[in-house]
Amino acid sequence: MKKNELLEGPILSSLLKLAIPIMIANLLQAAYQLVDAFWVGRLGGDAVAAVSISTPVIFLTIALGTGLAIAGSILIAQYFGAGNQKMVNHVAAQTLSMVIIVSIFLSIIGYILSPYFLYLLKVEPTVYVDALGFMRVAFVGLVFSFGFMIFQSIMRGVGRVTLPVYIVLGTVILNFALDPLFIYGWKFIPALGVKGAALATLFTQLLAIMIGFAILFRGKHGIHLRISDFKPDYKHIKRAFEIGFPSSIEQSMRALGMMAITFLIVRFGTLTVASYGAGSNLIQLILIPALGLSMAIATLVGQNIGAGNVDRAAEISKLGAYLGFGLLTGLGIIAYIFAPYLIAFFVPNDQAVIKGGTELLRITCLSWGFLGLQLCLTGVFRAVGNTKLPMILTLVSQWVIQFPLAYILSHNTSLGKIGIWWAFPTASVLTALITLIIYAKGDWKKERLTGKTNKLIDKVESEIVKEGFDISK
């Protein structure tokens, strides 16, 4: 994709050229979990519950490193929009280094503490062994997941969004083939059950990051990394943490919110946990278009901000918000109609889980449009470097609205577990309305027009040069 197409072409065309490949890549990335759910679901409700309980813990550790990826993506997009290829390469290498180091640390800590996580979650004995095996293998593969996440972030920042699609497509196909081999066994391959699903994902993600590194070092797709680019640049690391730390807190609070909700769900037994797992698989799948659109908006707004096209950035954000709300509202209506069939795809032989998952899906799906609206507008805030506001909105959504409401309705009313389900759409609608009010005030544009973000970037670059980093190669 040429630079002028993002900065000067028709907004809808530019947005779709970014958003559609990102959506496809994210859909394929989510297919790892969906493929696992497809095969694991054939093992029964206990196996589904094992994966469902492990997922929030894994998501929490990934969230801690996500902020650095977001910081790198913001800077890369703005440098690329400004035409500064040297700093694009420098920021990409530094971001990659930071996130890999963080992921290794988290992988070791997570592997050691896995039994304690499950103890805190009060996992039932029938689920514990499978959950521990799945969680530990997932922690071992964390560095590969992080690495490919950063590769995708870098490619988004420079507008090269189609390449990751082909890589993820190949690895998902391979994962679909490896899953039944490792889960059920074949000839000399032992049957590993739930643990086998995590092992198949580990192997395919290792392959993905190896391909990604080869692309970054070849230098034919908007990025050309050299070994010298990986020399630690402490000034940039400090700036990246300043930008990325609020995003890490945001993602962590979202993950902790999921864990807290899981605590409430576990109280109602394995059937409710399995129903939540089956229903949340669909919810995560449906969110992919909104997440892809949010990422495309962040990239497009970021590049236009870097080029000084603030008015165009505002038009992009408005159009993106309309698209996000309309798309997810339509998908929510479809999900409401076909809910039992969608749940049965993942758990075909357990009617109780199908009924419970359908109930969850129908309560939540008609509010998806508001969630899409919120995600698209927070993408705008991140694009201009304001990562604190999305963090605050997440804290409000998860800990001021959703969890307290879920606790009150499930413990102090006759709704029981249904009260937990109703907390989801309530939080989505209220948070979206708050986000819309803040966006409509236009403070994000005022901050940019004062040159605040320009000064930040200029300061980063000047300090890098002052420290003697050679970005002229």
C-alpha cells in the first residue's frame, strides 16, 4: 500500500484497505483458540472448562506486554506518516527487543505460578490436571505469541497489513492438522488431551515468528532491521514505557476483570463455566471485526497525525465509529437468531452447555454495537498518544460498572448466574456512551493542535541522536 493512499486517498477506501486485512488476520489469529475449542469440545464439558479457566490467566500475562507493542505501533505510524524511515526501523527494533525480554520473564514466572493461579480460582479436581497442563504449555509459548504480536504491530504501523494474513493462514491450517494428532494421539504420538491443543499452538506460533523475523531483516516490506538497531536505547525505552504503561494497565485490568468474573462463575459449577467458555468463544470471534477496525483507525489516524492532517484524522475517526457500531449491531442480530446453532458448533454433544451458552449469547449480543463504537473511538485516542484515557475507561467499565453489578445481581437477587450475564451488556452500553461524550468534546484534537505529540516525538528523536545512536544507516 502506497503512503499517499493513506494520507490523500478517499477515506473509506483507505480505511477498508487497512481494516479488511487486519480483520482477516485477527480472525485467523483467533482461529487458534477456535480450532482448539472445536477439538477440545469433543472431549466434553470438563475439557472446555479447563481451557476457559486458563484463558483469563494467559490473557493477563499477554496484557502486561501489550502496552509496549501499542507504544511502538503509535510511534511507528507517526514516524512513517512523517516520512522518517530511519526512526521507523529504530523504534521497531527497540520495541521488539523490549517485548521479547518481557515475555521471557513473564513466561518463567507464569510457568512456576500456574498451580497457585488455579488454586486461587478454586478449580474443581476434575478440571485441575487439564487446566494446569494447558496453562503451562501456553506460558512456554508466550515468547512466540508476543513476538508475532509485535511483528503484526510493526506491519500495521507501516501500512503493510496483508503479509501477516498469509502467515497466519498457513499456521492456522497447520494448527488444525496438529490439534487432533496431539489431543487424541496417532501412532507414535501420545494422546495429550487438552495439553496437546496448547502444544500444537506453540509449534505453529514458533514457525510464524521465525518467518516474521526473516521478513523484518530482509527489508522489502517497509522495515529493514539490522543487528545494530537492537543496541539498547534507554531514552527510547523510557519514552515507550511512558506511552505504553497506561495501555499495559488497561489490558491488565481488563484481564483481571475477566478473572474476577470467572471467580463469580466458578461458584455456580462446571456447567456454568463451560457455558461461559462456549459463549465467550463466539463473543471473542464477533469482536474481531471491531478490533480490526479499531487498529486500522489507529494506524490511519496515527499516520495522518504524523503528517499533520488533523482534519482528515477527525473524518477518519467519525466514519470508523459509524462503521463499528453498524457492523457489530448487525452481527449481534444474526447471533441472536442463530445462537443455539453457533454454540452447538463448539460443544455438539452437551445439550446443557448449549442451552447455557445460548442464554449468555442472547443476553449480550444485542449490545455489541456499543462495544464496537467504544473500541473504534479508543483507537483514535491511542493514535494521538493518549493512552491514559482508554485505561481510565477500562477501569470504569470493568471495576466500577461490570464486576460490582455482576456481584450484586448474582449474589443479592434471584437472577443468580443470569445476573452475571446481564452485567456485560450494561457495562458495554454505559462505557460506550461515556466514550462518545469524551470524544465529542474534541479535546484530543486540541491537544494535537498544540503540538504536544509532535514535541514528544521530536524529543525522542533528539535524545536518541544526542546519545550517539546512528540512525542514518
